[in-house]
Amino acid sequence: GGFLIDGEANHTGLIFGGGAIAPRLNGSSADNTVNLGISSQRFENLFLGGGVYLGGTGSANALDDYEEGTFTPTLTPASGSYTMSSIQQGYYTKVGRLVAFTIRIATSGSSSPSGAVTVTGLPFTAAAITNGRSGCNIGEAWRQNTLINNIRAFVDSNSTIIYFGKQENNSGSFVQLNATDLDSGGTNRNVFVLTGHYFTA
């Protein structure tokens, strides 16, 4: 049914069988007492097709995904379009369900933009949470070399879209950022730098 590699007293061993390779210590089965490698004798890389269980054996302890990459964010009005400049950068890191991202985009023109303005193209769909959204930090927001003040941004539930809100000076309430709040002219007329994070499904 398998075989053993057992060490002498106070040494570790291995048991092969039952679809796994498991540790042994002092000639007996061992649980949570044997290390793989030591500080001065380390393994280099670990290649896994599944996940890693950290701090426990339940599903909540399973880390089953880590990746880094790029994506293409686009400033998108409700109708019409913006012409994106060469500054159209999106970077992400995904650890389990948590996605962290940073975006830098600029426009160089437009074609009859109107309505609410969003950023589309996030790399993963946000989890569907009732009345839930994830906030973003706005590092910079420019219109024709002028800062756009009093705006905020968030990733909405079950979407790959960043929405913007602006504060109405008279009422103090927030409404969506509109194409009329931005510029439709030449190079780098509208610039946004954003960072944020959200959970996937």
C-alpha cells in the first residue's frame, strides 16, 4: 500500500501512499511539526497546479491564485468616444480574490462624447455585492492642465468599470462625472491617475 523512508530517533521521514507524500517524525506519522527546508538550506522554486493552505486546512485558508499583469483602461463616455493617447497604462496584482490595480490614462481628442464618463477595462469582474462598491484613490485628475477637484471614484458591484462622482457646489450631493466636465481638445487634455482594489467573485 506504499512505503516509508524513516530516519533514526529525532529525525524526519516520509510516507508514500494514499495519493500523497506525508511527513513522519520519530518513526510515527507527524502533523504540523516538520519543516520543508531550513533557513540556510532552502529550496528554490515551488511549482503547483493547485493551491496552498496557509494557517489552516479549511477552504478559507486556501490561496489558489497569484498573478501579475497589465490591462488596457479606456476613458469611456456614455455615447461617442475619446481618443486615447500613448499614456494608456494599467497594472494589476491578484492574490486570491483581491485585485489591486493602478491606472494612468490620457486623451488626445474625442468624437462627440456625452453623458456619464467611466473608465472601462478592469482585468476581472468585481464580486456581486448588494449595495457594495470598492473605493479608488485619485492621484491626479486633469482637464486641459487644470486640476479637477471634488471628485471620487469607485468600482461598482459585478462590473469591470470605474465610476466617477463629482460634488455639486450648491447641494453638496454627488452626481456622476459628465463629458461636459472634461475637455475634447488636443494632446493629453484629460489625464487620470488612479489606484484601488476590489474583490472578485
